[in-house]
Amino acid sequence: MKKPVPLKYSYRLISHGPVTLLTTRRRGRPNVCTIAWVTPVDSDIVAVVVSDENYSFRCIRETGEFALNIPGRALLKKVLGCGSVSGEECDKFRRFGLTPIKARKVKAPLIAECIGHLECRLLPGYEKLAREHNLFLARVAAASVECGLFDTQWKIGDPRARTLHHLGGTVFAVPSGRPAR
Amino acid sequence: MKKPVPLKYSYRLISHGPVTLLTTRRRGRPNVCTIAWVTPVDSDIVAVVVSDENYSFRCIRETGEFALNIPGRALLKKVLGCGSVSGEECDKFRRFGLTPIKARKVKAPLIAECIGHLECRLLPGYEKLAREHNLFLARVAAASVECGLFDTQWKIGDPRARTLHHLGGTVFAVPSGRPAR
């Protein structure tokens, strides 16, 4: 079960630097790719880097929308899979056993198996940034999380709330269950 | 002891999303502030968000340079301290017991106690982005790490290589010692 997150806390879904699964829908067809280079820019604005060699780059440019889905540690194999093949020829939802569900504010699907979701619409006026650096600026239109794993921040005492953080190649760090404060 | 990191791997110092200590030097005076919103944009390009309410914002605009220093978990109190007071009136290096050392390519100092360093110069042509969204794009001119903690990626089996990842407020996640792959 998912519940909405107030937009003012939406940046906290990604401020600790987890890898994401970026989803799009172009010409009715859903796609997903693995994206590690993401940061909040404001409480409800994100910056994401998507290589122009990726099919998702074209999907974002054409539709002006995407969703960032945050996988828990259990999805490691799917995260690696979605980062290793192109969605141009392959239905990665089917291939990697991911379930697309309807988003509230964008046409891009959310991924049922993920623990957090940011529904994003491109900010107008930054085409040059996308063209030159593959960098997209987008406003978060809606955010949601798996019930019980996030109040105003991730509850990493629960193993399901532990995310994947890209160290390089196919290797990721995972938060320990004890937050530092 | 620090050693250089080849620029092609420099993005891996931050691709897992650690909080950073951003340093500047303006009119001969070093400053440091805590910055969580950072992402690689290319193997040797970074994007960082620094609020225009921060003294560091002005330092970056005026000097065109900064360094990103990556603190290990042991520096938590200093990270919180550097994020809670302004460097306009206060020498935060002295106040929080941090040691400025000379960088190789920029005038901004590095922080001896940190485990990784990216020396950065602003990319020209993105003044609007800084003005409108507090977002700076910069090229990494040099990168270095504490010896033994990074080869082509962080060796998080060593507790000293475990970084701080901002969950919200004064709470951080810390990677466990077991990478997922």
C-alpha cells in the first residue's frame, strides 16, 4: 500500500543519494531505466542525468514527464537488469518482472515493487541543459511511499526501507539499520 | 596520506550520494559549508546546489571555484556544525577543528580530516541556472582520496570509508560494511 508524501518532504526520498528506476511512457508504451545521478534542487524540484544514448532520454524529451521510483535493496537484480539493456526493443517491465501502476499526476507509470515515487514534469526553459549535459530539471507534481517506511524521513531501521547507493560497476552500498545523529 | 584519483573515476567519490563539505576561498579567507545536494553530471562534471542565503553562494559566484570534501562517519558533529552557522562572521575551520590544506588546482582549501576531495571550477555559461535555482555546474580539475579507502570505488569494508547520507534534519544514513552486488 502506498501513501502520499507532502511535497515539502518529497526531496527526502532522494536526498541520501539512492539509485532510482526512471520510468516514462511514450506513445502508450512504458519504459524503465536505472539512473544513479539524481539530486534534489529544491524541496519540490529535482535534477536528473539521463544519457542521450538511452532510449529514456528521447522519451523524456518528447513527453516532458517521467517518474523516479526508489527500489529497496531486494530489487538489486532488477536494478542491474534495467541498467543493462535498452528499452527501445525490449519491454523491461515484463522482462524483469516489474509491475507498472498508474501515477496520479503524470502518464509515466510507477513501479509497484518500489518503495518510493516522485512524479515529475520538466521545467520549461532548460532544453540547452538537456542537449549539452543530458541534465533535466523537473518539478515534483506528486510523491508517494510504501506505508510504514517513511514519515518525514526514511525509517531505515526497517530493512525494507534500505536503498541502493551506486559505488561503481555492479556494486552498491546499502545503509546500515542504525542512523547516525 | 592522500593520493590522486584519475579524473575518469572522480564521479565515484560522490555517485553513492554522500553529504559533502564544500570549501571556498574568497579574499584569502577559507570557508566551509555542509552540502547534501550534489550529483555527478559526467565523469568529470558535477552539479551542486548551494542556497543563495549561504555565504558560500557568494564565494562561489565571485571566485568561480570550490572544492567538495567527503567526510567519513567520524566527522558527523563537524558536518552538523558546519551546516548550522554562517561563515560570514565565523571561522568554521577554527571553530570546528578542521584543518585546511592546499589543493592542487584551485585556491579553495581541502579539509585534511576528509577522506575524499574534488577540486572544481565553474563551467562558464550557466549564470542563469545559479541565479534561478542555486545550481552550479562545475568541472572537476583534480580528485584525491585517503590512501587505502578507494581503488576504483569506495572500499566500504573499511569503517573509515563509510560516508554520511542525509535522511533529514540532523539524521544521516551510513553504509553497512557489506556492499550489495
